[in-house]
Amino acid sequence: MGVSKQDMAHRKSNLKGKLEELERQALNDPLKRNRKLHEEIAELKRKMGQLG
């Protein structure tokens, strides 16, 4: 069963919100010492690219 356009919009909105929050935290870590944080940001960006 497929996903409705509305569900996709909600998912994308949730990803954007989480991504904004993580990017704010990443600004305090310019040397990328918190590897997990930066990997999670990359993963969210990849997921958003797949949603369209």
C-alpha cells in the first residue's frame, strides 16, 4: 500500500524540523568532533532527497 501525499508532506516537515535543530547544534561543533551528529545530519539530508 502506498503513502499518501499528505503523509509524505508530514514526513518531510518532520525531517526539516529535526534537520534544523541538528544544524544549530552542528554550528557549535565546527571541527566535527561529534561524528554521530554530523552523520545523522547527512542521513536526514539523504532521506529528504529521496522524498522529493
